[in-house]
Amino acid sequence: MSVNQIKFNLNKVLDEIGAKRNKIAVESKTRPATILDLASGDTRTIKLETMVEILNAINRIAKENGSTRQYGIEALIEYIPEDNE
């Protein structure tokens, strides 16, 4: 597996819900550097507990901003299949 096959979409989600990285960091009690790494795609590892806290914060903020969408892990992490041609 190549790390290029994993794409993080945190910035896209933040745009959709109208939130800044710092707000997610504060709401999820996650280090801002972890959120920055996730947003920039520089994350190599992330604890599942941290991912759950980030998703909980995203969903709380989305709801506060009037969204009815529920964000799951698939909104944050995208798998890009390798080219088998």
C-alpha cells in the first residue's frame, strides 16, 4: 500500500460545515498540530479514539450550523485504488 492511496478530506468537511481547524481542535480536545497534519494530509497514524472525537466535534458543529448531514469516517478518509491496468 502506498500512502498516496489515502486522501484526507478534513479541509473539505470544514468548508462544508463553516468551521476552522482551531474550532475542531478545541471542540474535540485534539492538539492543533494533529488537526493541521490531518488537514494537510501529513498524517501517518491517528488513534481511533482521536478520530471519533474529531467526528463528534464535526457533527456537533454541523448541527449547530443547521446541517442535517451526519459525517462519518468516509467523509474524512478516502481510499484511492491503485491503478491495475
